[in-house]
Amino acid sequence: MLSLVYFLIAGYVYAQDAASLETKVLPVLRANCFACHNDKNSTSGLSLESRESLLRGGNRGPVVSTSGSNLLVDALRQTGTLKMPPGRKLPDAQIELLEQWVKAGTPMPASMLKSRRPGADHWAFQPVRRPKVPTATKNPIDAFILDRLAKVKLSLSAEAPRATLLRRVSLDLTGLPPSPKELADFLNDPRPDAYERAVDALLALPHYGERWARVWLDIARYADSDGYTIDAPRDIWHYRDWVINALNNDMPFDRFVIEQMAGDMLPNATRDQLIATGFHRNTPSNFEGGIDFEQYRVEAVADRVQTTGAAFLGLTLGCARCHDHKYDPVTQREFYQIFAFLNNVDEVDREADRRDFNKPFLPVGKPDEMKAYGAWEAQMQALEREMNAYKSSIPGTGQIGDPGVVERQRGIDAHRRRMPKITRTLIMRELPAPRQAYVHLDGDFTRRGANVEAGVPSFLPPLNKKEGRATRLDFAQWLVARNNPLTARVTVNRAWQKFFGKGLVDTENDFGTMGEKPTHPELLDYLAAEFMENGWSQKAMHKQIVMSATYRQDSRLRADAKAVDPENRLLARQTRLRLEAELVRDSALIASGLFAAKLGGPSVYPPLPAGASNVTQVKREWKTSSGPDRYRRGLYTYFQRSAPHPGLILFDAPDGTVTCTRRIRSNSPLQALTLLNDEAYFEFAQALSKRILTAKESSDEARIKEGYLLALNRPPAETEAARLRKLIAAQRDSGRDDQAIWIAVSRVLLNLDEFMTRE
Amino acid sequence: MNPETVNKAITRRHLFRDCGVGAGKVALLSMLGERAFGARHHAPKIENVIYLFMAGAPSHLELFDYKPELVKWDGKPTPESLLKGKRFAFMDSFSKETPKLLGTRRKFEQRGKSGMWISELLPHIAGVADDLTMLHSVCSENFNHGPAKLFANTGSFRPGRPAIGSWVTYGIGSESKNLPGFVVLQSGPRGPRGGAALWGSGFLPTSYQGIPFLPAGDPILDLSTPKGVTSDEQRQTLDAIGDLNRSRFSDTGDEEIATRIGQYEMAYRMQSSGPELIDISKESKETMEKYGAQPGKASYANNCLLARRLVERGVRFVQLYHADWDHHEDISKPLDAACRDIDQATAALISDLKQRGLLEKTLVVWSGEFGRTPMGEVREKGKIGRNHHIDSFSLFMAGGGLKPGISFGASDELGFSPTDEKIELHDLHATILHLLGVDHLKLTYRYQGRDFRLTDIKGKVLQKILA
């Protein structure tokens, strides 16, 4: 009882002092410190505007302590290297006042206790709530779209012609146009649910996984080589195949994320779960001579943070690497807290491990290959053990140049060269003890700021962590927790972008305060809620979108809609979209009949224009594939970062060095040269002409029709046929034979805008 | 609307709508682009840039930055104060024992009326000394070749940013209607480290990427009509494609089709302008000798001549890479050879441009990705080379808008650090853009929520070298 009274009195006294201190201290802080150290700018990670942020400290660590030295007072007294305020010094009386205030526990008025990072109330950071669907329609998507269109007195366009529709949905779901037979079956199917049946059939095709894997591989910055200077080949195609299979099996998206982010940390991780972690091993690696390995390891980790931000959170986390984010409430310290999750992979960080530069990896091969590899590896370990034993038996300084060491090293090197053929796919593997993460002052890893522990930004829901240190696995689970407001929204928005050309949020990789607001916020939330509650099924989400009347509309321009909605953001029509790089090739493969349907496997080497690989330091041989591998889908083309295949890069395939969440669609003369003159495309035209010539009927009329059906999935209009007849006549006049004539016609078809466009 | 007008309309619309950018909004999306619509921020001093990139990093101490004091201290251990806190490439081998200073063995002389110091290794370049604007004390931010080349070309040592030539053509387009606006040529024993990333368009549309030209055969990939197809037939094929595309355009109203029609026409024009460009057989004997060029030979000399032909034809940005200048092991004979490769043709390019009145509107830049250490590096007994050095190195420019015959910036007595103005590569970028009439602060592109620029958060125009 007595102690309670004492406590109350002490508290009262404290409150008295505190109140007077507050009133004296605040003007000093306001006049001298707040200009830089406020909640908005927080220079050097420090804000003095709230007690919470003051106690948290800045990038150099805590700035106040009630006992002993503290950075704030030292900086004001200017006794050390850090001198504040910059360029001048406070009067001694004011410094003493601040010191008293620190000793008293930095009391602040109630209104200044909590930190208020601006932007925390931004729409995208609020929970996803399932909205009410405006009116009863068969597909709720249409209800939201129609509701918005009605406000500008517009409605949806009519459904696209059936042939166009099937071509569209086939290209969107599988990346391949339909065959003439598939088209005929669909056109002749009178059942009211013919379209839905077609959609279901497409979703079940293995090509669905290939098409959507490529979309994901853009985000994963997938490439088959290391990048930077040496740009050596790397084994990572097992990861590509893992993505294809996961999508074909409709792996729930939450699991899809967890396995890629932290499959290695799951209990009893399977081979596939390890392969999945190749996701964050797609970062470029620098193995140039004379580098500091730690520097490029740090680059890779920072890239993982940035990629994770863009891929799942729609946040530009990379902006917070050198300073607090200028527009979003992400602090620099929080950047390094996320960094800490991804910082503990057993990767090369020193010169001594140069030989092991691809570690960690997983050997993958057939049983006999695995056996041979296992024996080889055991022998390697034995040699290394023997070397270590020998080294410890001789005096430490004599090791370099010691004949015994040299001889043993020679033996190890020779054994290394005898490694049996196997793929060693890059994976994540956690170090037994995590690296200590710290704030990199100004983003420079050589300038150590305060140590940080793994954690998530404070304006987002907290991490549901069990005991002890939060791990990469905890982080992965947090990304796809039901209360994470971003991942589902970002994912459905990116799917929408593929089906309509633009997302509901146009800035698909920036859901922060600088990003655009959604055109249909309720639809976005509806889709996100539906996605999560439907077991994160991507196929179900894709199906719901392509079943909507909104998706099925005609894409032709409408003058009335253009007047009120010039960019077609309200979707009174579909949009014509030029096919992506790989799909231009795939469509030509299908039209020519050369298409090789094999799923997965090592990357392949279709013809490369002469001289295209002549641009890098280390010239790598391009062994043009023969047989079916010459005719594989574009996504299997070997991707060398320093010399990507021009057929891909000229059609806007990303360069595979940083994450890419949207493809630009450029329109250039070099694309025209490729389709007109490239060896591969000429071969496609020749093959298409043969198909045309071997069709049942041999009249020009019938052949033109056949060509149109094969290349464009529709019969020609009379004017179009007439134009081709004119070409044929001119060719005959100049004495060309049938073979040459129909190659010319085929070249025309494969170069039409319509051929490379999803209408 | 004819395709030409449609083209303009669509490219403008495209940029306004899709890119949401600053000055670049008014640039052309088309790679070949016509003259941009007043995209410049001020009157330009130059129209074209020829950037001679010396891949591997030439030694400023053997070529341009004369350091008699370093010669005096040759063989002495490097003062520790210089090395403290510094990071170097090959740290493990380089720092095992204190490296020794290495004075140059080359003779330097003051050249021209300006009295610029240039070494005996570059007699031809010494002959145009009065046309050069020499910069000393230039620094870089990364001491490894690949990343440093990225930095010199894109303003960031991390991959993923657009190259300077991409920024320029994005900002102000190109005069040439028949050739790409940003062309890359290369010579030497190997390609530059980093490859395509050095001239990639990063987050800008890929139509702005640098297009590597091949020195023989087809200068541009897929430029030749396929075997067995006559040029008449190619024309007929193109006409049919154009007509059918036009009919699709009237059906759908999609202006992208109109753009494509225009691009196919440009492609056709390139099929004749490309071969015409690389056919140097009509150049006079005198010119060929001046450069040391030989028809059909892949060489730096031929590339210099091609560079002149490219700017003559209105190509905005030409970049030459010549490897290899990475003289760790031996700074004697291998350096002689590299200098012989480039000396005559570089000087010929400058004087030829001048003679033709093109130097006034062209900027020639000669630079590596960094310089080389004042300390010697011994990798092999009996030989001595120099390691990578980023604190201070030299480069030169020549051309319109600059004060000729001056040296700007200075390094200390050992050629280690700047004493005078520290010049960053961002400053070089800002200055190149300035000469082209572009404000480096205003040429931006929004990507991932941020307005990016070539000079990142830095860069200042080097006012003191401007005429």
C-alpha cells in the first residue's frame, strides 16, 4: 500500500516535470530538428516528431538512452564525428535542456506519442473486403463493369465473332491459336455452353501452363545464363518446368508463393519444393575477376527485396534502399528488415569460394546419373578432407606453394573436371546461422548502420510468427495471409492486365501512393476476395474473367465510346493486343504445322541470325538445334542475358536482369525485317505454303481460303482474296512457279498485323 | 489519314497515354523517328554523338595524365595514406604486400598550340590536340569492368537502366528515316564485357535499344531478302501486306495497324540504305588511307569511317566499342598494340569530321570505363601492369559546343585523386545531353513509381568546358 502511494506520488512529480519539459523542449526541436527529422522525410531514418519514432532511433541505431552516452546529445555537443544541427551549434543552455529531457525519458504530449507515417491510410493498404455486387448478372464481373459504364451512358459491345472469340481465348489461355479443326468443331457446336466447354478444354491443355509460366518467368527475371561480365550458362530450367507444372496442376497461388519463396524451409521439403526456390536464384551473378563477392551477393539480396515488392506487394520497395521511401510509408530500416529475411542463403560471399560460385544447387538427373554423381561427389569430399588434413599438418605460412598442397590441388582440380553430366539447378538453402543484417547507410553495404532483425513494414498487418526469429518461411506465409491487403489484389490485377491489356490499376507494379487508383475498386476487391476464398485457384480466376461478357466483347473501335473514354478504361469494348514475343513465334509454328509440342526440358537453340551472338566478352557457341527442338515454343529458347535472341528481344521480351511485370508493345521496322527475312520465318512460310498446296482443293480460291484459315483462323473476305489473287497474277506474269507463288502468299499472311495480334 | 500522319498521331498518343513521362512525352516512339516536336529544352549545340568506348580501361598515366613526380617515385612503396579505406579490384592479390608506385616509361610532350600533354603512344591524336577538350580527374563508382561499363553507359552499375543512346533517341528522336537512331559498332579481339545490357533500353520501349551493326555482310540482322526472293517480289509482297493491313485498319480502327504499315515501309527502305551505308568502296583512296580502313575488314578504322557515314546520314547516337585495354599483366607491348589500333583512325575521324563541317554539330567522346592505378601490379615475374583505378582518370571529347584545346580537372602528383574539380560520369552525361539541347533533370521516364533519369540523382553540366 505504501509503495503504491509512493508510486503515485513519483508519477505525479514526473508528470509535472514532464509537462514543463515538454513545453520548453518542443520549440527547440521544432526550430532546429524537425525540418529534416520529421515523419515524412526522416533524414537518416530518424524522425523526432513522435516519441515512438524517437525511441526507435535512426539508421545509425538508437539515439537516446536514459543512462550514459547517447547519440542525440553527443551530436548536439558535437564531440564526435556526427555534428548537429549541420553547420552550426545550439547554445549550451538548450543542449542542457535537451539532455535533461532525455534523462527524464523524453516525455512528449499525448498527441505526439504515436508515429504517423503518411500514406498508411492509402486505399491499397486497407483490408480486402468483399463488396456487394451491384446487380444480379450471370457473371458479377459484368455487373461492376456495366454499373460503371451506365454512369457515362454506355454499355458493352456485342460479343466478338465466334471465330475471333475462340482465337482470342486460345491465345490468352494457351498462347497458341486454334487449329482449323478446333475452330470448325467450335463453330459447329450448337450447344449453349459451347464456349464454356471450349474454355474448360483450353484450361486443361498443358499449353496453359506454358503460356502462363512465361508470364511468371518475366516476374522471376528468368534467364539461362549468369549475366554481367562472364555470363556463363547456368542450370535453372528445372525451375521453369516447375512453374509450368504448378500452373497446369492449378497449384493454389498461396502455395505457389510459399514454395518459391521458402520451399527449402518446409518440413521434409521435396525435390520439387527445392527446385521451386530457384525463383529468387534467378538474380544475375557476377563472377568477373577482381570483384568483391560480398558486393554482388548484396546486390542479389536487394534485387530479391525489390522483386518481392513488385511481384506480390505492388510496392516499389527498391526506393527505400538508400533512404526512406519518398512517397510510401516504407522506411529504409524496413527495407533492411525485409532484406534480413532473404539474406541468409548459403551463397558465395568471398573469393576463396569462387570455384563454388553456383552454390547452393541441387543435382538433378536420371537414377544412373545421380548414382555416378553421388560417387563423384563422395570422392571430391574425400579429396578435400585429405587436403585439409594435410594442410593442418604443415606450418600455416608454408601452405602457399607447398609442393604437397600444389599436388593435392591439382588432384582436386582434375577430379572437378571429371564431374559426370548432370544438371545442378540453383536453389535456396539457409545458412545454419543467419547473417547479421544492418542498415546500409545511403545504400552502401560498406557503411554499416544499425543492426536490424527480420520484420515486415509496420503499416501492413503484423507477421504471424511462432517463437524466436522470424524466418523466410514466416515471411512467405505472411505474403499470402488472408489479411495481407496487397498480394491478392496485385495478382488478380496482373491477370486482368493480360486479358484486357491494362490492369484495373494501371500501375501494376505500384500500388503505393504514387500509383494510379483502380478504375473499378470494387471489382478489384471482389476478384481479390473471390481469389482467396476460392482456394487461390488461378484457373478459376482466369475462367471467371474469360467467361464474362466484358471479356467476350468485340474489340473494334467504337466512336461513341471513344468520345467519352478515349483510353477504353471503362471497357465498352475489348482491345486488340499485339502478341508477345514468344507467341509471335508460336503462332507461326502452329500455322506452318512445324510446331513441336514437347513440354519442358533443357532450353533449345532455334536458328539465330548470323552475327547476333557476336556482342559479348565470352563468345558462346550457339549450336542450332535440329529435329523437333528447332520448332519448340518461344519460351524454351535459350536465353543468354548478354546476347538474347533477337527474335525475342526485338518483340519486347524482357532482358531477364530485373523483374518485369508488364510487357511494352513496341512497333518497329526491325520487327518487320525479322518476320519478312529471318531464316526461321522464311522456313515457316515455306512450310505453310506446303500445307496450302497439299490441301484437298487446288483452285487459287480454295488455297487462299486454306491459307487464311491456317494463319488467321477465318476465311478471307472477298476483297482480301482479290488482293491476294492480284499478287498471284503478278507472280505468274513474272514466271514464278507454284511453289514460289505460295511461299509469297504465305509470307504475306505471316506478316499481317492481324497475324501477330490478338483481336 | 495517310500512314505518315497517322504515325505521328499514334506515336504521340502512345507516349502521352502509356508512358506518362516528362519531356520524353513528346519524343517519338518510332525507333527511326522523324524530327521530334520541339522536344529539346534549349537550342542544341550538336546533333549527333560518336562515343568511342575503350573497353577494358586505358591507362590515363601512359596516355594523357603526365606525372613526372610519379616517375620520380617509381618503385617506392605507395604511401599508406593513399590506400587507407580504399577498395580495389583483385584486393586479395593486390593488397598482399604494399604495392609499389609505377612511373610511366613513356615519353610525354606538349602538343599543338594548346600545349596539351600527350604521350608518344598516340602521335596521330597528338596531331589534333588543338581540337580536343581533355578531362582529367574523372571518377567512376565501380571498380569491375562489367558493372563499370554499365555505369558509364546507363548511369547505374546495376543492370536494367536505359543506355545513354536510348535516352537520347527517346528524348529527341533521330534525323535518319532509314537507319536506326542508336547504332553500336565493335572491334578488337572480343566484345565488351556486359554485352547487350550496355546498349539495352532498360525500362524504355525496346525501339530505343542500340542496334549492333555488323561490319560485313548484312549490317543489320535480317536485312537481306531471303534467298530466292527477288527484290521485285519483295516489293510486291510488301504492297500486298500494306493493302491488307489497310483494309484491317479501316475495319477495326486500330491505329497500331497504321503504325505497322509505316514500319514495314521503313524496313523496306532500310534494305537499301543499310548496304549503301557499309559500302565504303566509294570513299576516296585518300580517305581510306587517312583512316587506315580497308573494305570488308572488321576493324576499328572501318568503324570510325562508318561512324562518320552514320552521322552524315542523320543517325543520332553512334557508339564504338574497342577491346581490349585491360593491361594488368603488362603495360608495355599490349598497350602499344591497343594504341596502334585506335590512334590513326580516331585522329582521322576528328579531322575528317572537321573538314566536312560536321564536327561543329557532332560530339566525339573517347573514354574507358575507368583508369588504371598509379601503383604497379605484378602478376608475372618480369612484367608489370596496372590495376583498375576509379578515383581519377582521363578522357577527351571533341566537337561542337566545347572549348577546344583545353584541359579541365587535375589529379594529384601521383595521378591518384582529383585535386581540382572531381568530375563524375554523371557530369559527362549531363553535359552530353546539354549539348544536344536536353536538360538532364527534365528528361525523365516514370517506372515503378519514380521518375528516372540518366543522371539518377546526380549530374551537373560542366559549364567550364562549354564554348
